[in-house]
Amino acid sequence: MLTITDITYRLGGRTLFERASAQIGDRQKVGLVGRNGTGKSTLLRMLRGELAPDEGDISVAARRRVGSVAQEVPSGDRSLLDIVLEADVERTALLEEEKTAADPNRIAEIHTRLADIGAHSAPSRAAIILSGLGFDENAQQQPIDNFSGGWKMRVALAAALFSEPDFLLLDEPTNHLDLEASLWLEDYLSSYPRGLVLVSHDRGLLNRIPEMILHLDQGRLTRYSGGYDRFERTRAEQQARQAALYSKQQEQRRHIQSFVDRFRYKASKARQAQSRLKMLEKMEPIAAVVDKGSTVFNLPKPDPLSPPLIVLEDASIGYQPDKPILRDLNLRIDMDDRIALLGANGNGKTTLLRLLARRLKVLDGRNRASSKLEVGYFAQNQLDELAAGKTAVEYLQDLEPMATEQSLRAHLGAFAFAQDKADVQIGKLSGGEKARLALAVICRKKPHVLLLDEPTNHLDIDARQALVHALAEYEGAVILVSHDPHLVNTCADRLWLVADGTCAPFDGDLDDYRQLLFDQRRQERRAKRQEAGLGPADGAASKKDERRTRAEARAVLAPLRKKLVELEKTMEKRSRDRDKLHDKLAAPETYDLPADDLAKLQKQLSTVEEEISDAELAWLELSEELESAAG
């Protein structure tokens, strides 16, 4: 168990935490949420032991390991696979000791321990994690210094996942991932067998992974059972009740104060007035609900244009005439299109956006567009193009010298830049504020098409949701690249897949694409097993052997299926038990119970979660066995 007890922490005269408390049980997955700047990353640093609270205590149960993604990206000439394997410190130490150990008893102990921790299967596990994060077999053998900073951060994430600490702390783990790797990570974390504390602005991730939300607000931590949507509903209901109680109490106070003011100097009513005055003094004040405001985007309405806006016919694009990155492009974009581009990093999504933004010309074929077409392009490096030494108003004035300051300020106001923010130097703005300014800049000319390449990298959950609403009301076309599945699901009604050197419409939704990726990885694993001699190679068996194999497989299908149904029933029942225990542990009154009773509830939860995990593992193994037998 990880316990936070009455911690207080001050930073630069500002109190980030004030008597904040929380408990995180073994194997419990927790989403840590709160507005930007409230101290989420600071809390993770305290949980890692890098910072100490000014008051209070953070404790971890004996023999529990807390781990996270390394803050410094790995470097050197070691291969990616070796770096990930070295994250298992115990395995690495035992293998080193094995090389020099001379005592037969110690050698036997080393071999036993290596077997206990699954050391021999470690390279396979590490390779699966690296593959899921976008590194093919060849890349896994390359030196880490061959890769850019973003890819190195993926390796650091892979190492953290591979080490499997008892409490894994993840701070925005999808920031350096593409959609494909984000989907893989979501599936991986869903089955992570230990405790997890997740900070993320990805609403979908916070809905599907955590069993509990810890909300950091005004220096306190509040527990909510379930995922992010449930937290948001519950909190909204609580705020509505609090606002009603506050309003009612204020009305009571006004009524009592009116009586006191009216009769306190009248002899016949003086005692009653004094009594009511004491009542006012003893009345426990109900805090008003503080609305800190939310981000709003107001995208401008583009002038109407006749369709189509853009048409590509047999087009090839790239940066060298004899080396096209994408070819045979036959695509059309209209004003009402909402399109998300799928495909792994490096397949050409950004190249296609650069063509649509008129920053590239076709190498072959035709690219037809309306002469009056205005395009707004939000590139991944858009924030780097902003002038750090100027204010937002000054920056827009440089771009449009003839525009009036009033019109520029009005435009900035549509992107939540009040007057004080519009006069702050860009270099002093937060990442989210810079992202909003970049959007304001590209929308100044009322674009007919918005090309958005990872627009949410620096936006918090509220700002992301504001962007979703703004895009829903926007009357132009949207072409989107994003690692945020929630944004893709809510904003796109068509998907284009960039793969195999071309781009074409994808027939299906994001769930279908997730399944496609899963099937591809399963086929790759089967191929590797066959290459390693762990399964039959194509064409290796005779027809007679194949018929016998299928007959034997059919003979075992019935009991396998029966066992599978039993496991599903077990998981359903134990999941219901787990939900009941979570509800109990989420109730404030539970923490008024004696310590022994609370410990008993935590132990019950740990046991139930272990049983669910064991059943899920057995179900997965049995499903694969059944699939192999049926295939």
C-alpha cells in the first residue's frame, strides 16, 4: 500500500498541498487529475522520493517498489533491447554474478532465482514492449544514439513498463507516442498486474484504465470511484448540491441579520436579536463553489466555397523526385469533411499534411484546389515558430501591420486571451496558452480547411474538450492527426489510413483499426515463433499430418470452451465483488472505521484483484490455446 498522510508542501510562497491525504492499494490503478499548475507532477516527484513534504508523510509498504519513466533520456551505444533489459536490476545483477560465481550452492541459488523471475523469457517480453511502442526487430538492435529525443523517451517508457514496479508512476505517457502506440499502451496498462498512478490529459485513457480518480484541487486530494467521466458527473452533482446549500445558507444569514439589524436596539426584542446574533456566529459557513472558468475556442466561420476544396489525382509526393514517400493518391476534400489520418509515425502523415498546406508540390499527378482556398496548418513544431520576446498582440501586429489593435484583441479574445494575457510575453506563457495562440494565428484568415497535426500536445482536459466543441461547430473541413483516441472518435467521421506508401479511406472505425493492429501483431508473433521452431512452418506438414492435427484439436475444443465459460463467470463475479469494495473504500465514512477493519477491507480488495488477475491470465492463455486448436 502507498499512503499519503496529511502532507503540506509550499513552493515559492505558494501552498500546493495542505494536509492532503490518500491511500492507494496494491494492484490499484489510479488516475491523478487536476488543472494545470495544481501540483500533479510535484506529487509524483514526492511519491518517487525526489521531494519531501514540508509536513506530513508519504510511506510505501515493505518490499514494494515505486518506479517511473527515467527523467533523463538514455544515451550511448547500447542497443534498445539491452537498455530495456537492464531496467530489471535484479536480473542484470544475477546474470553478472553468474559469470564469476564459483560456489556450486550459490550458482544453484542464482539459477533458481533467475527461473523464478522469468529471466529467460525477459528478452521476449522486452521485445514485445518495444514493438508495441513502435520499434521493429531491426530498430531494437540499433544503438540508442541513432534515435531522436522523442523516440528515446519511448525507450525510457519501455524500460519502466518492463521493470514492473509495484507502483508505476506515469506522467503524460502518451505525449511522445503516435495513435498506434497509444492504443497499444492503453491495452497494456489495462492488464498491468500491479499498482498504477496515471497523470494524463487523455480522457479516453482516464476512462478505461483507472479504477479510482484522485482529484487534486485547492491543495487537497479527493477520491472518486470509477473513471474520469464518472468523476466529472459525481463532482458536478456535488458542486450543484454545495451551491444550493450555500445559496440557502446565505438567504438564512440575510434573514437573521435583517432581524438583528431591525430589533437589536429595541428593548422588547433585544434578547431575541442577541440570540440570533449568536446563531449567526455559530453557523458553520458553507464554502462557495469557486468557478475558475474554462477554456473556450471560437473558430471563425469561413466564407462559402463551391466543392470540392481539394482533389488529388494519381498524385505522388515526397522530397526527392526519384523517391516518393506516398504515391497513387486519389483523394477529395469537401467543406463538411472531418477526417483523421491513421498510420504509424514515419509512414507519411505529416508529408501529406504539408502537401495539403501548400508547403509541398506533387512529384507526379495532379493537385487541384480552389483559387480562393484558405488553409490553416497547425504543425507539430508550431509553438517553436512563435516569437518568445513579443506579446500575443505584438506578434499578430507583425503578421498583420494594417489591422487595428482592437480587431486583433477581439480575435485573441475568441481564443480565451483576456487583455492581461494578450500583453504577456509569449515566452512566459504556458504550453497550453502557446497552443491556443498558435491556433488563433492560423485561424486569422478564416480558413476553409484546418490541418491539425497533434494539436492537443500541450492542452489540458478542459482545453481539449473545448477544442472538441469548437471543431463540432466549425463550418470548414478538418484533417486531423492525433495520438488522442477520444479526440479522433469525437471529431472525425471518416478515417484515412497512411500505410504501404499510399493513403486511402479506411473502412471501419477506431475500434476496427485497433483490432487490425492487434491482428497484425499476433501474426508477427506467430511468424517469429515459427522461425524459432516453436510452431509449424507453412507447408512443412503433410496433408495427412494436417488432418490428424485438426482432428486432435477438435477433440480438445469442447473442454477448453467449457473452462473458458467458467473463467468468464468467475471474472464477472469477482469484478462485481471488486466494484463493491471500491465503493466502500471510496466512501469517506469508511475511514472512520477502526484500523483493523480498514486493513481487512484493503486485504479483501487485494485478494479479489489477485484472483481477477489470475483468472484473466488463465483466460488469455486458454483463449490462445483454443484459437490454436481451432485454427
